[in-house]
Amino acid sequence: MQAVGWKYYILFVVCNFTNALFFWAFLPETKKLPLEEMNYLFTHAPWIVPGTDRAQYTADYEGDLERRAREFSEKNAMTANHEEVVR
């Protein structure tokens, strides 16, 4: 380390810079998205993310979440009705 001196840290600077460019260019933003939407997000996002409209590759999670909640409650209602019939 002493023979190389400060020049060794240029490697870390280059690695950090290239990693920052990679994350900025290729990985879509996941802030405030539920975990259930990650599969949809990463399968529908374009290869190069900057410059694209986020609405094109994110699901309508608010409407979708309401739809799933409605399906869940309907499924529970059907299960409860089935249990009453069995008794």
C-alpha cells in the first residue's frame, strides 16, 4: 500500500463512479412502491430508464390494490358461505 500511495484510491473512485452510472441508467426507481409491484416493475421497465415516462412501466397500484382487496373480501365471503352450507 505504501509503494502505491494515493493512486490506489483512484480505483475506488472509478468503481464508485461506474456503479453510480449503472444504477442511474439501468435500475428504475422503487421509492414508495409496494413489494408486490416489484416483479411488474422490473419486468416492464425499459433497458435505459432515464428519459422515459414512469407511468409507462409502473402498474396502477392504487386501482390494482383496491381491486385485489375487493377480490379478497369476495373470496372470504364465498368461503364463509361455503362453511355455513357444510354445517
